[in-house]
Amino acid sequence: MLHLGKVPLFCGLDDRAIQMFARSARQIRVARESVLFSEGELSSTLYVLASGWVRMVKAGPDARPMVIRIAGPSEVVGLSTLVAGSRYSFTAQATLPCTLLVWEKADLTPLIGRYPQVCENALGMMARNLEDLQQQYHELVTERVEQRVAHVLARIAQRYGVVTDEGVQISVPVSQKDLADIVGVTQFTVSRMFRSWRDMQIVGSGRGRIIIRDLRRLLARSAELPGGYMRERSVST
């Protein structure tokens, strides 16, 4: 079972506090494509992913969905539950079968009053999420499509990339449609771009995952400098 001490929201709490939050949670399992909550609903439930992946989707001005974030194991979904009277600003939907720890607002309120460190952690997480959204908006209005897609792949690789003998494998199940929804273009545009990148041996695919075969050239497409941020993993041959 997921240890809450590894979840950023509960960072800095002692073992007794961690146990209290763990006892107040319930565990649920949801199927792929299940909706945890919808944009505009009153925030009433906080989720922590034990396994699986969840996409956060917001309706765009033309009613086309925009993926604003993807969350994986140990990540928190529904932070607005900690803010009184707030509503969810996006729809959360499982991209794979998920196991989650769940807290209702009524159960969280007395615990947060006792352990204000959780609110401090939540504010930091919200600030980082806002910075990510500001960066996405900046890219949307200032960069060409190829740069935006390359930036998104680089960010996902930074968080979820694993170096293998084939290249940097992105473990999160992100599809070309998800990438299109993130950068605000059609799936056809992203598909055409990926075909070009595959021909240039920049990206590939395997076992349902995107593989970045040449990270330096991908970063060159986004005008970024390469950084040593990938997690190394030994690969048997």
C-alpha cells in the first residue's frame, strides 16, 4: 500500500500524523475512463493515486477539451477540496484502472486544523501547478506547434522518463490525442509531426509507450538546452 509519507501533501508530518491521515482515508478502485469529478462541481473529495494515471481536462472556449495535467502514483488530485467553498476547476478522468486513497472534506477539516503543515504543503503545490499553467499559456501564444509539442514531451520525460537501451521511455500512458489536447491542436497535426520525428529517429514507440530516441534533437526542436534529469535504469540484454 502507498506510504503517505512519500506524498508531497504530507511531507514534514511525523509518523503519528501520517497514521491518522491514513486511518481516515478509504481506498477505492476505478475503471479506465471513470470520472472522479467534473469541472464546476463543489470540491468535496481529495484523492491520492496509489496506482494508475489520471488526466485533468478543462473545457476550452470552443468546447474542445484541453488536458492541463496528468497525475500518476503518489500525486494528489482535487487540492481545491482544502479551500472552503471552492469548486473543481477541471474534470479528472482515469486513463487506466486506478487505485486511490480518498478523503471527504468533512474528514479532512479537523485533521488539517490539527496539522497546518498540510495547508502549507498544499499552497506550495498549488503555486507550482499555477506556474506550470502559466508556462503552458506562454508557449501557446508565443511558440509554433512543433516547439510546443517538444516542450510538452520534454516536461513529461523530466517527470516520468526512464533511460533504457532504446532511449528515454515515457512511462505515463499519454496518447497523441492527449498531446494534441495539451498544446491546442488537432490529433492529425500531432500524428503528422510524430511521423516526421520517427523518420528522423527522434521518437519511436513500444509496448504502448512513447520512446524518445534522441533527446538532444528533441530539445533542439523546442530550443531548449539538454539537461541531465533522467532517472537511470539498468536494462538487461
